[in-house]
Amino acid sequence: MSSEGDAPKPKDTASKSSKLKGLFEIQEPGWKQIKTTSVFRAVNFELYTRPNKVAMVFGVTAFLSCVGYMVYINYQDRKNHTYAAMNTDGTLTTRPKISRWD
């Protein structure tokens, strides 16, 4: 028994895999396979990079800070009983709420 007859040659496996690849044309899924412009890749860089925990923590912290600030401002307006009113010249001012029953 010779080892040459038992093991396939590298050329045979390469030609078989190329024939199968040509028949089925299997591509790996993901954003990296889509043909896009460099502008799209620059604007949406998070689609093409590996997840980064430091950037993720920074992004979540920034997002929660913005939401927290909006909640705080809304709470202050309700606490002080104020609202934003538009003047006749088109500018916005904060005015205290006045009851129409007084």
C-alpha cells in the first residue's frame, strides 16, 4: 500500500472545490460583502468594524446622558409650572402657566 494512492492530490481538491464553488456560489453573509462607495463606508463605519467595548460604553453613556438631560429639563418645566410660548415676532420665551380660572 502506497501513501500516494490513498491521499488526494492538492490539485484534485483545488479543482473540485472550484467546481463546487462555481455551482453554488456561496458567499459569507455580512455588510462587508456588499458593494458600496467609500462615502457610505466612512459615514457608516460601525458596520465595517469589529465591536469595541470602549466605544460602546462611550456611546451608551453619551446617549443616556442626553436622555437624562431631556428628562431633567422636562421635570424642571413641570416643577416650575412653565411652558414655551411663541411671541408675535416669532421668538420663543418661557412663561409661567396661569390658570384661566383666576
